[in-house]
Amino acid sequence: MHSSCFRQSKNPISWTLNGPIFSASNGNGFDNVSVKDPSIVYYNNKWHLFYTAFGGPDKLQIGYTNALDFSTLNQGKRNMLVFSNVENLANKYAAPQVFYFEPQKKWYLVFQGYWNNVQPLYSTTDNIEDPTSWTQPKPLIPKFEENPWVDFYVICDQEFAYLSYSRDYKTVYAVRTKIENFPSGFDYKNPIMLVEEANIEFGEAAHIYKAKGMDEYHMIYETSDLTNNRMRAYSLYYSKDIAGPWRIKYPDYASKPLLVIDKENGGWPEEVSHGEMIRTNYNQEIEYDPINVKFLMQGIISSERGEDYTPDKYWSLPWKFGILETKIEH
């Protein structure tokens, strides 16, 4: 039996934050309705933020900005990455992940295109600061089944590159390839099931990290109920190996009851959704600090859903980015 190195406690976690650091733009910008799905790295003395930009119906694109510190991200120049793909007739893209793949000395952006019931894609560049330099997207793997997929995320160990995703909004799967073959060669004929739990009604945004200073990996997984206004929360899983087995450590890792809200923020946020850990590096290892945790997430106040909320209005909610912080002792 695998024993966790976390100290057991009935309620070991509470999160604090200072308020939103990034929100939708004003006017007629490409991201003037909401911003979602942040991915961020610190490189060359700057924070580089990639995100899903929603500007209204059929306007779903990848945005990019950079800044010297978090407090000035919202004032940075915003750029829409101009992508096209002959198969993506809707021309909609979302849920980016950025990392530097050291074996090839290239930056990679992994994201999803809206065809084939969500298609995993990648783009590369030699210069992360030039939003015009990204290559046109290519599929990472063929869509080998009809089940819906969502939220693709890459992590590498010394031998393999893994691509994880949520399948049917229920289970977490991964496919892998030898690291020397990345981004091709994924063994999609033998997908690996990482998480399957009967009590998950709706799940997405499963991200896997190497835990700094610990001989294990951590997965954060966003779940939602389908009966209580789709309130969102995060669980945390752990494993010695990316391929598993994975075990749950904190069923309630980041959620409304665990947020210590500054009243000056007007009660924001009450709900935590698709986010990414602030990493200790920017390479393919996807490492984070599991003790002094900083979690860049999208949040809203529950009342912003409105009384007539339905799931198709999810994109139009006024999501904003903020950084949750906590300390977990071992």
C-alpha cells in the first residue's frame, strides 16, 4: 500500500488570494467576454500567459500576453494567436498548455480544436515572446474513438512523454510515446486509464505535475455536480508513476468552503475552475512546489451565473484569473 507523505488532517487546506489579476478586455477585443484556461511560465524575467479568449458566439481563440510581474499582467499587450486548419471549419481553439521541450530546444503549445468532438493539437516556436511565430497547428494523435475528449495536458519523465485528457467528462486517460519520438509515436491503441470513480458526475481539466522534492506525481482534477448548479471544485491525486496507479489524497482540495476571501474583492471568487499550478520550471517536466502552492485559476462569484443559468452559458460567465496560495506541511 502506498503511504502518502502528506500529514493527515480533517481540513488541512485553506486558500488565500489578493484579488483578480487578469480579466476580459474592454471594447471590441477578441477576449472581451471572458478569459479562461490559463497556462503560464516564467522565462527571461517575464511571466508568459496563454489563455482561452472568448469574444462571443463562434469567437474562441488562444490569447497571449507577458509582464514582469503578476500585478501588471492585466495591462500587458494582448495578442490573439492566428491559427487555421482545413479540418477546423469552426476555427475555434481553447485550453492551451505551454512548455519548453528541452530535447528539441523548442516551445510547445498544446491545445484543443473543435472538430472530431475535440481534437488535440500542438504548435511550436523558437521564440515564446513573438505571438506571430507559432507554427500552424497539427494533430498530436488521431481521434481514435467517438467518445468526447477535453483538456489535453503533456508531462514527461526520463523515458516517456504522456498526453492526458478527460474522456466522456468522467475518466482521465493518457497515451504515451518515447520521449525521443515526441510529438509523434503516441501509442493510442493502448490508452492508459488513470482515474475512474463512480461518484464523478462531470470531470475535466486534469493536470499532472512532478512534485518538487518528493518521489511522486500529483494530479489536480476539476469536478462538478450536475444537480447543484454545477458548483465546481478540485481534488488532488498522487502516484509514484505517471502511468499510475493513482490514489486520491484530497477529495476537497480547492473549493468554495476552503477559500479565505478578502471582503475588498467583493466576495470574489466563490468558485474555482480550470487552472494551472505556478511551476518551478518551464520545461517538459511540469514541476511545482507542493508545499508553498500557488494556483493560477479562473474564478467567479456564484451569483454571476444568474437564476436562469444553463450549461451552454458557461463560456459567457465573467471568468477572471487569480492566484490562490496555501502551505501544506509534510
